[in-house]
Amino acid sequence: GAVVSQHPSWVICKSGTSVKIECRSLDFQATTMFWYRQFPKQSLMLMATSNEGSKATYEQGVEKDKFLINHASLTLSTLTVTSAHPEDSSFYICSARTGSNTEAFFGQGTRLTVV
Amino acid sequence: GQSLEQPSEVTAVEGAIVQINCTYQTSGFYGLSWYQQHDGGAPTFLSYNALDGLEETGRFSSFLSRSDSYGYLLLQELQMKDSASYFCAVDGQNFVFGPGTRLSVLP
């Protein structure tokens, strides 16, 4: 199956710093990428949808200036958590697919801890 | 918008059959997916139903009724390793996950 690589798998950062998470589709071109956030024992909450070459569409309640998403190529999307705070600590997961009506492939996830 | 409902927990014994239901509301619909997630891991794809009916893949089967906005995941011959959370996800305007069903398989 298709592979989506997400890095880093875990990161610890200090409050006020920024963290960048990368999501790469290794063997297919991803026209659409999704970013999710998951708290312990809860579901994956969609943060934003990004299409290559255009601005991301953010879900209600997600601050676009805090969670910067860039989808500059068909194989790479990045999520930057700016001015991180302890409440941003969570599991962040990306997924990618080639278009509608297809399955989505998930990255391994990034566990962010802000201290 | 999109919303989904699933039972929060299901418990069964090894060798049994379990059905996890999912109902959804969505504007725009392409298909219904099912994912498995073990604690600490990323979701792994199980199935995708775009058309009505039952699709079987080994011990797992998935069903969709578009007219009823309803689907289910059927797990047969349960094994201990099947203990995990199972999420349905609607492929529509966005790709949105249900709240998840935690399956516990007992010996």
C-alpha cells in the first residue's frame, strides 16, 4: 500500500517556541492532505484540509495563525505549531490521498509535548 | 457539516462475532471508511465502501446503506489482537472520523 511518512515521531519543546511537523507521501502524489489532532482516548479531530498549491481550509475553532499549514508540493505538507503552549501537547496525525473516493493513508503521528 | 455516531465500547470473547455500527450525517458523500487504531499507534485502514452492500476482507466485513446513512463493521473469529479502537470515517466534504468504538476481546 501507499506510504505516508511523518516526522518527527515525537518532540519536546519549550513554551513559546515553534515546532514543524512534516508529512510526506513517499510513493504517490497527494492532492489532498489532512491534519488531525488526537487527545488520549478520544477520536481524531480534523484540524485542516490542504490541497497542493492552495491555502489550507481550517475547521471551526482551529486558529490558522497558530497552526500554519503549507502544502507546497504533491508529496509534502507541513504543520507548524507556533508559540507552543502546554495545552498544545497532543498527538498530531497527517493523512494523504490522491483524490476523493479513495482511501486515506496515515502517517505514524507526532507526539508533541510542550513544557 | 458532518457528524458520526458509534457505540463507545464493545466487549466480546475470543472466537465470537462483533458488529460495530456507524450512523452519519453529511453534506456530500463519497464513501464510508473504517480504521483500526491500537493505543499509541496511528490508524490503519480496514475498508472503504462507496456503494451499498457488504464487502468482505478476510475476517473483517463492512456494510453500507447510503439511503439509511448507516454502515457497520463486522469482525469474525475474534482474536485478542483485535482489541483496539475502531473508527468509521465519512469521505464527504471533508474526511471526518467518528468518536470511535473501543473493542475489548476477552479470553
